[in-house]
Amino acid sequence: MNTVILVLGASGQIGTELTQKLRLLYGNNNVIASDIREGNTELMSSGSFEIIDATDKATILKIIQKYKVTQVYLLAAMLSATAEKMPQKAWNLNMNSLLAVLDLAKDKHIEKVYWPSSIAVFGPTTPKENTPQKTVMEPSTVYGISKVSGEFWCNYYYEKFGVDVRSLRYPGVISWKIKPGGGTTDYAVDIFFKALEDKKYECFISENTHLPMMYMEDALNATIQLMQADSKDVKIRNGYNLAAMSFTPKEMASEIKKHIPDFEITYKPDFRQEIADSWPNSIDDSQARKDWNWQHKFDLKAMTEDILKSLKKR
Ligand code: NAD
């Protein structure tokens, strides 16, 4: 059967680029973008777009039937920093959207579901270095609680109802096309814009805080690779650990300085520091590498070069 994809939350940081990549792969007419707000011009002009509230199961079903959708990528969510300010709203969005989509898959309206989890499933009691696939998951943020619960639901729907749901625990995803949507790792995007505009940046995370990160291109490739993997190779149905690099704001600043020597960074940690402190320093993603041959391409050096080159061109 023809693959037709509906992306929920397509106007966001990951959704915008993932939708474009899926359109290249499956054809513009076979990838329907949707969000509660319109996206950028490229997203809106390259294929169909529908306004959909991802918690509104009836509307999602209507659109699935309208376009004969076979797969849903659910990217709508409230991210870590914003969720701490609106816990109830974050929980409702993050949980109700997932349960709506899983139910639609259980009732055979769609064949496959993608739903991203996050390193936020881990908490202060998790081993910090090379955090294993299976370990303590006691998150201290609302966002993390919603992600860990979501993972359990995904696994439950797979085990009980045979729903083909797949998930990745993204680290901080770094990109330059679309500004990020209220996460704790957003500094690693902001820093590039400020470095080019003002040659200085005040960082809201302290200088020696290690966090796992990934360049957008790697995150998109991992997502598509996982979704295209043979079902029998997808052995983890809650969420795969996924890694590429891990660095501190200080290390990132010194990499940027190689290209912009007079760039200055200062540090003024805010409430996001506590969230960052509760997350792992680095992630062991050997299971993803073994099960479906995951390989990252970008390290800090290659990513910094690519972003600065792309932003200067723009
Ligand atoms: P984002 O905030 O940039 O985008 C989320 C999109 O969801 C926005 O366009 C927003 O308008 C939309 N949205 C909000 N409420 C909605 C609703 N009720 N119905 C439909 N759409 C709604 O987030 P992102 O960075 O693109 O993240 C996408 C997914 O990846 C999320 O599940 C997030 O938790 C996960 N993730 C992201 C990162 C990261 O670094 N960006 C890291 C780990 C996990």
C-alpha cells in the first residue's frame, strides 16, 4: 500500500525539517503537514497543510480518512522549560495527543506511529555517564514525567494490541532553520545566532554542564531509519537511546571561537540549570546501533562548521 504520512506538530523545530525530508522521500502529496498554527512558507507551499489540534481525536480521524493516511508522526508537545510553567496543560497535551493516536492505530485506522521521547525520561537518580538503555527512570520535570509515561503507553499498546509504534529518546536537537520551542538545550541553537549577530552570548546554562546533543540532520536520519526498519528489528518499543555528541557550553563556545575569534560568552544560569542538572551527561545508544544500524555523522566540530557556513550564506 502507498505510504501516506500525517505529521502532527509540523510547524515546530523538528516538524518543519522532518516534513520537508519526508516529502522528498515519499512525494509532496503523500505527506500532510498539520499543526495548531501555520508553519513557514516552505512548509505551507510544498504540500497539504491542515489545522489540527493533536488532542482532537475526531479531527485527526477525519483527516486520516480524507487523505488515506497510513502513518502518523506525532511531534506536537510542550517542551521541558515551557512545561515547568504550565504543568497541567503540558500533561494534557503530551498525554492526550499520544493516547488519541495510539487508539487510532489500535482501531486499525493507521499502520504505524512515530512518537519522540527524550533524554528527559531520566532524572537525578539515573547514572549520568553513558546512561544505559535500561536504567532508573525517575524524572523530576513535568515534561520528563509525560515522556516516561508516554513510553510506557507505547510499549503497552505494542504488547497488548500489536500497535506498530516506534520511538527515540532524542537528546537536545540543534538546528539553524527554525528556532527551538522552549527546551532546556535551546542555548546550543541561540548561541550561533548571537555569535553572528552580536559576537557575544549570555548562556542560561553554566559553563561546565555536559548535555547530550545531536545535529538536526542526524536526528532526521535516525527517525526515518527507525521508521523504515523491519518491524522484527525494532526490539525496543518504549524509546531507543540515541546519541551523537556531548559537550558543555564552554566547549561549544571555544569551537565557535575557532571561526569567530572575538566571540565572548558569559553565564547566567536560570531555572533551566536545575533541569539540565537532572539529565545525563552522555548516553549509551549501542542498542540502536545494533538493532537497526544507527550511525551518527556530525560531531561538535563538523556541526559548528556546517551551521556557521549555512547561517552566513542565509
Ligand atoms: P516545537 O515546540 O518546536 O514544536 C512543537 C509543535 O507542536 C509547535 O509547532 C506547536 O505549534 C505544535 N503544537 C502545540 N500544541 C499543539 C496542539 N494542541 N496540536 C497540534 N500542534 C500543537 O518542538 P520540537 O522541538 O519540534 O519537538 C518535537 C518533538 O520532539 C516533541 O515531542 C519533543 O518533546 C521531542 N523532542 C524534541 C527535542 C528537541 O531538542 N527539539 C528533544 C527531545 C525530544
